[in-house]
Amino acid sequence: MQTAVERAIDTMWSRYHEPLSLADMADTAILSKFYFSRVFRTLTGTSPGRFLTAIRLTKAKQLLLETSLSVTEISYMVGYNSLGTFTSRFTRSVGVPPARYRALSYGGILSPSSFSGPARGTQAGAVAGWVGVPETSTPVRVYVGAFKDPIAQGVPVACDVRDGSGPYRLEALPEGRFYLRVAVVAVDDLDPNPSKRRPLFVGAAEAGSVRAGRTAEADIETRSASTLDLPILLALPELDTREAPDVDLAVPAARTPLGRATPLDARAR
């Protein structure tokens, strides 16, 4: 069944701009649409429709940051016939409307603080633990993000960036339940455009209930990335700005997406 679902996901990546229906996706897997939907959710943790939406929005983000196409043009290119529907879904998933997402990247302030402020003072809690990475011959960078939804979308409420296995800490979290997601990328030959970085390993854990003034504990082990992983995991490296070059903000054409934001390493120093 995994091979069938992977075949359907490959179809989504290659035909995301088409009006793919559940029946179309099930046909590529050679399964009935009801059985396909059940198996797909079991293997990926989400529905085929939501997975396809994540792929479309991932492509939209890339086009917004790498081209000068209008938002309307991009919406049609990624499979939406309605600009309003595209804008609504993009905003809900990413945290800001498409045009503002692009503008924030040009201004060099595309960071969690650009979207919503973290909890402060006595209202804030934290999550800490150990993130483990399989042994590899190349140096790696690890991105840990806390999300409010099990299907991680948008900007994480808090994040941490570290090199290799080791302790992480996510601070200024409001009270509630959080889902932790991890992406690990190779440091050597790192693509200067964070939106193009692909993880070697990914990981997930549930932080349980975060309470004000306390630190919850959650260890996370990562594994090799696969076709079944939601595209949101590919977005975590966008949060890293520590190696970005300085660019004259007076020259809008010099597009270095996400490259001039405030570093987002949330660890206690």
C-alpha cells in the first residue's frame, strides 16, 4: 500500500496545477477512492486533499520568493481558479496573505515575530529536551519548531536552531498543547535560498501540555525523510538566517528571501 500512496504523491507533485479530484488521485494508486483515502491518512497523518493543498502552497511560496509574478498569476499556476480561495488558504496556512509574505521577505523581517508575538512573562512556558540525529559523515543543522496543530502549518510558535544532536529549548510558549516538528539539513553545499533546502532527516513529538512558568520535556529522534512527509517540514529551514549575507534594503530587486530577519535561535544563552 505504501508504494501506491507514494505513487499518488508523486502525481500530486507533478500535476499540482491541475484540478485533481480524490478519484483522480485514487486512480493513480489503483485503489478505490474510499480505501485510498483511509490508507493515505494512515500513512501520512492527513487526507489526500490536505496533502495536495500543502504541495500547492509550497509551490506558491517558492514562486512568490523567486519570481516577480503577480499573486493572481501564481494562484492560477498552482491550481486555484479563485484568487479569494487561494488567498484565504495561503493566509490560514502560512500566517499572512501572499502579498505580505513577499513584502516581508523583501524587507528582511520574515520571522515568527513578523506574524504573531510570543507569550511573555508569567504567561509563558517552555519546552526542552534532546534532539537526536542519525550518524552521518556530513555536518548537519537541526531546526525544531512548535506548532499548535498536529498537521504543522504556518510559522511555528517558537523555534530553535542547532548544529547536530543535542539539547534544544523552545521558550515564550503560551499555555496549551503543542506538536514538535524537526527538519535536519546538510551544512555542506547549503543552498543560499532556504526555501530550496531539503531535509536529510525529519522528526516529530508531542510536547504535551505547556503551563505558564514551567518547562515541559520532550525528546525527539529523527529519521530519514521520505515521500510521505508533508511539505511543511521542508519549510523549517526558512527560519535560519544566521548565514545570510547583508543586502542593501534600498534595492528591492536584490531578493534574498528570508535572509535578513532577526536570528531565531531561541535557546537560552
